[in-house]
Amino acid sequence: MTDPVTGPAVPPPTPATELSSPKEAVGGWLQTLRTGDIGSLPIIIGLILIVIVFQSLNPTFLNAFNLVNLCLQIAALGIMATGITLVLMLGEIDLSIGSVSGLAAAVLLVTHVNHGYAPLLAVLVAVLVGTLVGTIQGSIFAKIGVPSFIVTLAGLLIWQGVQLRVLGEQGTINLPPTGTLVRWAQFSFVPQWLAITLAALAPLLYLLLSLLTRRRRAAAELPVTPLWLPIAVAVILLVLLQLVVAKLHLDRGVPWTFVFMVLVVVFFDWLLRRTAYGRKIFAVGGNIEAARRSGINVDAIRISVFALCSTLAAVSGVVAAMRLGFANQQSGSGETLINAIAAAVIGGTSLFGGRTRRYAPLLGALVIGAIANGLELLSLSSDVRLIVTGTVLLAAVVIDALVQRSRTSHGR
């Protein structure tokens, strides 16, 4: 209809539409998949397949004792993977995190055992050493322009050398077996009533956030998912978490170190997605020139991200030293760096920068930890573990490259 004065009538804004039927929802999901946004689906399917394979090969894989051990083993890995995820979000790399974790472990043991520092003070000093290292490396990268690969490769060697100097001729330093640090990392478990409560609160929090997001999308007149979808996911998550808690409490229970790792992952996921600082990280990783022209202090973001990465690497080294009960010249070496990067990438963090999946470090740590644990139960040698882990990592990178190509072709 045309008005002779004002011209064509402007149609009213299109209201938010709801994919109310399962058929419409499935159609929407298929369209999303075609554009390359496949979410965490591959990693979840892969994790399920890994569990099925190892359980069929060794029935002890899913027993309570082994699952508790798995939770203990992946705590340090998940924390370090969270740090490297932040750096990968910038489209950069930090090759020094293994050495930084080893240095932090050495500082912890030397200050606590040799110099008598209180446990909390020794932990604080070790973590601050990691923060200082990350700030130095991030400044060299951001201010001078040395590529992050070169800066952190040099850091890998430098901090490993400092670690050896800190340890001195002793080589290996043991924590007091009945001390606070060892007791917390090895023998502290969440009371069953609290574990059940936390396992119930997590789905409730997910549902609340999903409903708030749905409400904001509706207010912005964007398509929203059907109401039954977040409710169904919350119910499934509730049942799954309660079963896991019940299973773990057939043995020692849920380790506090595992809960700490989950809290770290959740906090940094919130930081990335719900704060202005996190959006700036996405912006710098997505298009650095556009971020700079929009007024973002790119250098400050880069330095802070590298500082956070090394801080989390130091926290990881501290947790690992407390769980093992010692630190030596091999702390932070070997597969530490590779496993952390693999966990972040396998979990869904893009090597191209600017994208990561929800809770990618946790999902990736579960995959890496499950593979290592399952192969150890099968008494297979380390060469097989390296081959399998490398294959899974390559598959994750290939999927990421294909997703990136699909998104580009769809203009996303």
C-alpha cells in the first residue's frame, strides 16, 4: 500500500519468531550446521566414542577408583589449557607455558621447603612469578613487535634454565607428605551433600542464563529457540551430573582440585563472553586492525592476555607439584606443553583466532586425560599415546580448518 505523500508504507518490525516445533528446530540446526557452526558436537561425540572404546577394552576404565584418578590427573591440564586458550583467541601462541609451570613448581618447593615460607605465601610467590614472566613476554611481543612464536620459544629455554638454577644441585625437592599442600591436592574431597548440591545448581544456572539470553534475543526481535530446548538440556545435564557424583562417591568422591579447575574454566568463559574485556579479546583476535580503529588498546589486551596465560600456567604447575608431592628438573617438561595446546584446540578453540567454544579447555582436558588414562590402563607404551594424541589433535585442526572455510564461504 502506497501513501501519495509519504510513499510506500513501511512494514512494522518483524516480531521475534520461535522455532516452536521439533521439525522447525531441527531445520534450524541443520541450517546452522551447513554454515559451519557445529558447536561442541564433534568433541562430545568423540568423548563418548573414547569412553566406549576404552571401557570395552578394559572394564576398569569406568570404575569409581579410576574416574577419581582421572579427575585428579586432568586438574592441572585444564587450568593450563584455559590460559593457552586466551592466547590462541588472539591468533598467537605461547610455547613457554610448560617451562613456566615447571619454574612455578620449583619456586613453590624452594620457598616452602627450603626457606620455610607459609604454604599460602609460597603459592602466591610462585603464581606471581608466572604473572611477571607473562608480562615480560607480552611486552616484548606487543611493544617491540617480536613474533610471539620467537618470544615464547626463547622463553621456553630461558625459564627452563631458571628452573634448573632455582632447584640447584638438589634436583628433586619433596613436599612434606602430611603438609597442607599435599593434603589439599591429594586427599581433599568435596563432601557428598555439597557435591550433590553443586551438581544440582550447575544445570539450574545454565537454565537461568539460557532463559535470560532467550529473553534478550526476543527483545531484540531475533529468532529464539523453543522454550523446551534449554529445559530439556538442563534436565539431561542434571541427571548426568548426579550420576557422575554418585559414581565418584562410590570411591573417594569429587576432588577439590577438579572443582577448582572447573571454576577456573567457568570463570574465564564468563570473562570472555560477558565482559567488555572479553569482547575486546574476541575483537583483537577476529580483526586486529578493526579493533585498533574502534579504539581498543590492542597492546594492553595482548600484554594482559599473555600475563594471564603465564599466571594460569604457574597455577597449573603449583597444582601439579602439590598432587605429585615433589618438583624436579623434569617438572613442566615432556608432554606438558603439547597436551595443553592439544586440549585447547581439541576442545574447540580456533587456531585462526577470535573463536572458541563454551568450556573448551574442560572438554579438551577430558579428551586428553581419557586417552592417556585409557592407554595407561591398557599398559601401552608412550609412543602409542603420542601417536593417538597427535592423531586426535590433527583431526581437531582439520575440522577447525573446514569450519573456517565453511564460515568464510557463507560470509560469516
